Amino acid sequence: MNFSVEDVNRLVAEGFPTASENGYRCEEFGEGWALARWSYRADGLRPGGYVPGPTLFGLADLALWFACFTVLGLEPMAVTSDLSIAFLRPAIGGDVLARAELLKVGRSRLYGQIDLWVDGTPDRLVAQAHGSYVPPADRNRSGSR
Amino acid sequence: MNFSVEDVNRLVAEGFPTASENGYRCEEFGEGWALARWSYRADGLRPGGYVPGPTLFGLADLALWFACFTVLGLEPMAVTSDLSIAFLRPAIGGDVLARAELLKVGRSRLYGQIDLWVDGTPDRLVAQAHGSYVPPADRNRSGSR
Amino acid sequence: MNFSVEDVNRLVAEGFPTASENGYRCEEFGEGWALARWSYRADGLRPGGYVPGPTLFGLADLALWFACFTVLGLEPMAVTSDLSIAFLRPAIGGDVLARAELLKVGRSRLYGQIDLWVDGTPDRLVAQAHGSYVPPADRNRSGSR
Amino acid sequence: MNFSVEDVNRLVAEGFPTASENGYRCEEFGEGWALARWSYRADGLRPGGYVPGPTLFGLADLALWFACFTVLGLEPMAVTSDLSIAFLRPAIGGDVLARAELLKVGRSRLYGQIDLWVDGTPDRLVAQAHGSYVPPADRNRSGSR
């Protein structure tokens, strides 16, 4: 790939400044996969100190987007078609990591799986997500978001 | 129900101040359903002016939570078990509304559907979501989030 | 539409004889929606007399396929891209009906929702499903199933 | 575990004879996972020789049920709560294997992931599924299917 982790994070900071400000970033990637991190912050937690579901969803969504970059190139206009997430355990007390892996790369759909865990306990997933991204050419054709 | 829309929004403002600050609120509810609104703001949009997927996910999640209140009472510790969302059209240029409806109320799971649209065009859904909430008693039993 | 319910059922009987033999058929359709029926049979039920989940899934899948016909024409090669189903109540003691409705018709994806109930009790859904079909042209492009 | 693969297959043959007759069986299992097989048969295929979606769904559902046995014991009344499947590539020309793995075992919900492939090509998934089973005690409590 002709881009770096820094390039990805620069794209996020410029295109989606709130994502950067909210502590999301790309950590690492390789062909067909990417690792994203959400840096812990005490504000915005749910009662009990839980990381809110939408924060985890946002992290999963970003991780899958980064994984799509590894096959499409740095393509900000690839958009999520659908994403489902199952919350398995409370996410408490630390950064959250999300590893996205593409299981199918089609011309009109990229499908992947995302595992999420609190940094330090990769064997205890806090959530798992699955979803599809649509590359821009096809998005234009289909009119989907 | 012995609580009002204002009570719901006070609970959100106290328990999840960032949700209130980010423009989410309860608009209306009745037995087994609730309507939530995200007030449009230009910052934090995706390129093209699209409302980001995680913003819509957060709105769907809140709407379903509010719908659960109508059968459980004002219960902040009911938590999402799983939620899936399909993005159908770009959400552009206005407030977004989400109407959640419970299709099954069980002791250990409340399942519902959420329709999302831009205010003014209810016939053109921008997304549809489905998911489950777990009441607190059962959450304690199961250890799920 | 230039085809009838009988045309749909003939296509099923010729292309998927086992579906017809197993009691599935199209009942009715209109632009963007279709109703499918599974005729009750005592063999193949789960203990307790429950209609098995895969039988309901198959019915949901067929209903959505029929709904796709109403916008694509009688197109046997439209294929399911993904389908999720939530089981809400036991399906016991009668025919099962499934009503599929398309919520988005794109060039590369048709997304719909399917409600399932036992004949006679439409207010008590036994399951709800959601999913996408891919038209043949796009399937060839993408290589998805 | 105090039961064998043969015990599982005997339970299937007695409780769901049509599943056995249709070529489904348990192949192997260990704590928290199970492998199920669908034996290829030419009848009942879709045009193009594709294994139909509902056949793959049924296999995924069975594999997850078998995985639940490894933590619940041989419990025929554990029932599917929800299951979603993404079809990634055509399933053509051979037996299909499904490996289910439990990612969370709660008292009221068992959540797992299922990978499906044609025997001989485990690196090319034909489908991936995810879903939840509800143990019988909780099912009675909740009234869910």
C-alpha cells in the first residue's frame, strides 16, 4: 500500500475532525485488515462507567472503513451499507481496540467482521460487529448512502 | 405512564449529558413506541454533508431505549444487547427523526424496529434498524452488557 | 406487472421443485411487496410442535424474492445477499404467512423487511426478518452469491 | 463432555428426522465450538447448481445449536433467538461445513459466530452467520421462541 497509518489519521482529522477529537484513530493495517483505537475518556460514559454502544459502533465502523482502504486505496467516499453489532460484555476502564477483517471483496460490496475488546484483554470481546461497505462507483449507481 | 417527555429528557441530560449536548432528545412516546429527534448541526458531518452513520445509530439506539421505558418504566440501566442498521439513503440537510416500536416484550429481551427519516420526508427512510434491549434484572443474571 | 401469482408459483415449481413440495407458495403481490405462505404440515416440526427456524427463514427469503420480482420482473437469478431473522414467538399450529416490503430499490441492492405470523393472528408476529437481494447484473459484477 | 458426536446425531435423528434425512449432521465438537456438515445432494439446488440460502441457514443454525450443547449439555429445547447470515460466494459442488464458535455464554443468551465453506476450500467462506440461542429456563421466563 502506498499510504501510511499517518496518512489515514490525517484523512480522518481533515474529513471528520470530530472523530479525531473524540479519540478515534487508526493504529495499524495490512492487506484486508485494520486495527482502530478509541482512547479512553471519562466524559460521555454511561452510568456504571460503561463505554456507550454508539461509541463502540463508531469504532467498529471506522475500523471497517480503514480495512476497505487497504483494498480500495484511500477512498473517503466508501460508505457503510449496513452494520450490525452485538454487545457481549461491558466495556469498562480502558481504551477500546477494534480489528476489522474483510471476508469478501466484491465490486459492489465489501463485507467484513470486526472484533472489539478493551486494551489488554483481547480474549474477552466486548462486542462483535459485521457489515458492508459500498465503494463510491457503486454507490453512485445505486443511490445507496 | 407516570412520566413525561420532559422526564425522559431530564434523565438523558443528567445521565448522558453528551447525548443532550449532541442534539438528541425524546419527542413523543406512547405504549410500546417512542419518537426521538437529532437536531441538525453542520459540524461533524461527513464529506458531502451526510449525517454520519454513528449519529444515526446513536439516534436509533436512544429511540429504542425510550420505547423500552414505556413498558419498563424510567429504567436507565436497560442496555442494548444487539442492534443492526441498514443505511438506505443519504441523510442530508435537516433534523433526523427515529420512531422505535417494540414488537416483542419478553422478560429477558425487548425487541424492536426503528425507522429513521429526515424531518419532512417520512416516506423516504434514510435508515432502518432493529435490535434488542435487556432489562436490568436479566442483565445482572446474564452478565451481558 | 405483466405476470400473475400463478406465473410466480410456476417459476417456483419449475426452478425449485422442493420449495413447492415443501408447501411454499406466493399468495399475492403488488408493487414493492409480496405475501408468501407456508402450508402447515406436521412432519418436520421441532419438539413442542414448533415450526423450525429454517422453515421460517426459507419463507422470509422467498417472500422477499417475490417482492423483488415486482420491481425487477420475473428474475430467478436475483440472489440473497444477506438476511437476518429474529424469532419473537413460537410458530405453532397453522400456516405461516410472510409479507415482504421493499424499503429501498437501488441498482445494486434491494433492501426489504419481512413480517411473519401464523395465519389468523397477524398482530402477533412470530418472526421478523430483514435483508438484501442483489439483481443479476450486479451479481455478475461483484461475484457475490 | 459426557456425550459423543454419535449422541448428538442420534438426538437429531430422533428429534428432527427431516434434518438427518436432508443430510445434516454433527461432525466434531469441543468446548464452545462445533462443526456441522451438510452432505451434497443434487436435488433441491437453485438454478446454477447453487446450494440454496435456507440450506446454508439451516446448517449454520444447527452448528450453533451443537456448540450450545457443549456448554449446556444435550439440551434439545435451547432455541434460536436471532440469526443473521451474509452470503459471500456461491456454494457449489460439494459438501458444506459450518464451524460455530461461542463468543459469549450468558445465563440468558449464548452468542456465537458461524463460518461456512465448501469442503476442501476453508479459506473461501461461502457465508458467515451470527446469532443467539436462549437456554430453556430463560425461554420459559421470557416467552421467546
